[in-house]
Amino acid sequence: MKFNFNWEGNRNKIQKLMDFMKENRSKKGILMMALHETQDLFGYIPLEIMELISKELKTPLSEIYGVATFYSQFSLVPKGENVIGVCLGTACYVKGGQDILAKLEELLAIKEGQTTPDGKFSIDATRCLGACGLAPVMMINNKIYGKLTLDKVEEIINSYR
């Protein structure tokens, strides 16, 4: 899926990022700091902004892409209005977390790490959400849903549609 980056609509965010990089240019770890700032500002790391960071920090685009794809907290695609995190930590995995993930992928017609074409949902696999006693668990926009069944998952998703 190709996303068209809106330069004009993001002018203020771009300026904030440029100011941030100028203020912090001499600090150790500026690339990670710039990527975190980008994620905070845009909700993901657009390729166009990676190119801007590359020019501003005089760092090869390949290095920036490598860092952005290595760390799981960074996303290269916009997240949906409703971000779903499915726990695949030990307790959730043992109690069917993988089945919950598969059901979500089926219901939303996307894979883990993707966003629905309408921008309403994203699915991410997570490790522990800290609710092991409620396994299997998922989180939607920071709200925890536990003791999930496949039928419950469908009901919950339908309530967000």
C-alpha cells in the first residue's frame, strides 16, 4: 500500500522536527532521537521524512532505514484510528493468543503490522501487556480486553466499526 505524504498539511510538524534536529544535532544518539520525534509527530516514520533526516543529519538513508526497521517501536506505515495490540507473551500464547491474532486478521482482512485501507484499524503483535491473569488479552487504544474468545473478539471489533 502506497501512502501519499502531504508536505503542505504537515508543514508545522516538519518545522518542529527540523527545529528539534537543529537544537540536538551535537548530541550523541541524535538519529534515534530524531526517529522518536518523527514517530511522535507523525504517528509513523514516512520515507519522505527519513530522506529529510538523511539530508539534515548527513546520514545515509540506508542507515536510517536500517535503524527504523530494526526497532519494533517504529512504524513505517500510518497507524489506524484504532490500534489493536494482541498479546503473544507466554500466558496469552498458551491460552490462544495466536488464534486471537488470526481472528483479527480475518475480520479486518489485514495482517499483523498493517492498517486497514479505510484507516480505521491497525494490528500489532505485542509481548506482555501486564494482564497475564486475563489471558488471552488484546488492547485497543490503551483499553485492555481479557479472557478473550473468538466470538468476543468479533463483538469487540464490531463495537468499534
